[in-house]
Amino acid sequence: MTTINIHCYIVFIILSITVQIKSEICEKTVQYGECSTNIACGCFHMMGVNDDIGVCGFLWPTCSRLVPCNSSDNSCLESDKICVHHPQCDDRPLCYPVAMADQRICPPKENMINSKWEQNGMTVAGGNGYGNELNQLFLPTGLFINDEKTIYIADYYNHRIVEWNFNSKNGQIIADGNGNGNDQFKSPTNVIFDKQNNSLIICDRGNRRVIRWFYQDQIKSQILISDIACFGLAIDKNGFIYVSDFIKGEVRQWKEGEQYGRIVAGGNGNGNQLNQLYYPTYIFIDEDSSLYISDFSNHRVMKWRKDAKEGIVVAGGNDKGSSLKQLSNPEGVFVDHLGIIYVADRGNNRIMSWCEEKEEGEIVVGGNEQGAESNQLSEPSGLSFDVEGNLYVVDSNNHRVQKYLIDI
Ligand SMILES: *[C@@H]1O[C@H](CO)[C@@H](O)[C@H](O)[C@H]1NC(C)=O
Ligand SMILES: *[C@@H]1O[C@H](CO)[C@@H](O)[C@H](O)[C@H]1NC(C)=O
């Protein structure tokens, strides 16, 4: 947790000749906007840098002690001062003492270091209306991306799993059918890859089962778990498989050969207590075997540590809504190595990121009303990242997968 907090701060060091002062940079914050746990501090926009960057400093220095900056180049004669806007004192930019922006005076609020992604997505699968042609998808849900950037998609309403190679215009069907024979799929919701066995694990939701699918040798395929209202899937480094059951409100862990598995989250009936889930959808397991669960009807993401008896709310949990504190029917969930949680906020047509213990999240992409433009989403479902950190979102109601390039 400590590591997460450190990563969730952004700290810059401003050097002056005499002392080294650590100040916090405030990004995308209005002039005098809140930037510190000390309410006597606010954001001063700096001169000569990007407009929405400022320094977090004490709000009420004595005006008469502040001298205007050099008007020709916005510099300050004294090296322990920086040139900022301070319209309450003067219309001209003023030289502000860096010491008043020291973190010991203005301790930073948690502030995410967010990687940023381009706001316009490109369609890398589907996007040609709904249908069952090879260049189409029909209400796709979950996806998995391998190291070669091949995308595996649960093409829900086409009852198939399709594989889209990097940059290809068409998908290939690798699991198909509408029925309940061993090789027939019905409304699959999610697909993941088991590296150890070189097979796909598929939630065959319509047939209430989880299947291990050797797509290069389908005869070897087997039903892993039967009679389960599966939705989300995850696999940990030991090869244990995790499955959410959205009717029972629980997540189970399976080891090879087990019949029933063991409940590792929820299992206390549907509800909104910390030991309950209500329609869990997508799940994610991190390196420490902590489980993250999109708790769809509770509009929150829960984290269950290994062997925990109850979870903690790590995103949303403030009823359904569209403020930055809220989620609306969350689905796809992914947690990066810094512990930042990414969640497909389906009802709000946006992707959010959240730092554990933060009250509100940030919009990563979308959030521009429901629609089919490149900066819009329509009921996003699964999400994932490729090896380069580019973001992929299953834009379900647009029958496409969108890719957002990471800005470096
Ligand atoms: C203001 O900056 C300009 C350009 O760097 C310099 O020539 C001038 O001497 C400075 N004025 C003062 C009062 O320091
Ligand atoms: C999957 O891989 C593990 C580890 O190599 C092995 O023990 C297990 O038998 C394999 N399962 C199948 C179905 O091939």
C-alpha cells in the first residue's frame, strides 16, 4: 500500500541556490484551486510554462512584499523566487518565494501520475455495424491481447470467439457454434489465455460452463467447470483460475482437477455489504493474489486480498451516477504494476482510472456522451492493454474494439 501511495503522488523538486525545496506541481487545476491537504494552499499558475501547470503554494503571502517579474522574459532577479500569476495582488505576474511552496507548508494531496492516452481511438476490430461477417462483431464483451498484439474477443451475440491478428481487417473464428455440444458456444462473455497449457479459457455463459479450449487441437478441449453462471475470468501465476458467478454473487478459485473450487470473494448472498457482491462481472488478479472485482449492481470495484473475509471498495461505491466519485454498472477491470485501477464505466460510456484510497477517479478516455465518434464509446465492456501500454476497449454497443495509443 505504501508503494501505491508513493506512486499516486506527483512531486517535483524546484532547486534554488540556498536550499532544496520540494514543491508540488498542480496540473489541470484552476488558479488558486485546491492542491494540498492544507486548505491555506492553492495552485498558482506559473508564467512561461504550459497554461494548466502551476505550483502549489501558500495562498496569502503579503502582497506588498511581492515584486513584479521582469516584464520582458518573466524572470525573477532572485533565484529563490518563481514567476506566477497572482491576480489578487497584482495584474502583473509576480515573483513568489519558492519557500512558500514547500511541501512542509503545503503537503500534497494524493495525485495520480496518470499515463495519458490519445482521446481518439482507432478501431482495430469490427466497427462495420453488427453482423456475423468476418469483419463484424455483434455486442462483443471480453477480450484478451497477447504479446504479439493478437486480440481474442468474446463475440457474445455471434456465439463465437474470434482472433484478430495485429493490423488485420478481418477476424478469424476460433470457437464457434450456437448450442450446447462440447464444441458449441452460446453467448460467451470472456476469454483469457493460459500460457502454461497454451489454451484459451472461455466463459461459455449461455451453456453455464467454463471451457478449456485448445484451439489448435480442439479434440483436447474440456469442460473445466459446469453449472455456473460465469461471467469474468482470471488466471494467476500458479495457473489457478478465478471465475465470477453473477447469480450467486461470488468468485471461486479453481485448481486443476477440482470439482467445485473454493469461494475467494463474496458468497454471502447478493447485497452491498463489504462481504457481499451484487452481480460481479469482470475480475482481475494481481501479483499479490489480490482480486479486483467489478461489482456491477453496486456500482463499485472491490478488492479482496488473499484469504480476506471481506473486501474494500477501491473505486466508486457512491451509488450509481456520473460524477468522478461514481460509477454506473462497471465492467472490464485492469490493474497496472503501479496499482492504478482501470475500469470500464459502462453506464457512463467512459474509462476511469482510480488510485486505491482515493475518493474520486479520473476519466481516461470517453465520457463524451454515448456515440460512435472516435472520442466516444457506447457501453464499453472489456478492457485491456498491450505490451506497449496501449489501451484497448471493447466498445460493445458500437460492435467494435477501440485502441488508444499511449502518449509518452
Ligand atoms: C529583464 O530581462 C531582460 C532580458 O533577459 C534583460 O535584458 C533586462 O536587463 C532585465 N531587466 C531587469 C530589471 O532585470
Ligand atoms: C496444464 O499445465 C499444467 C502445468 O504444466 C499441467 O500440470 C496440467 O496437466 C496441464 N493441463 C492440461 C489440461 O493440459
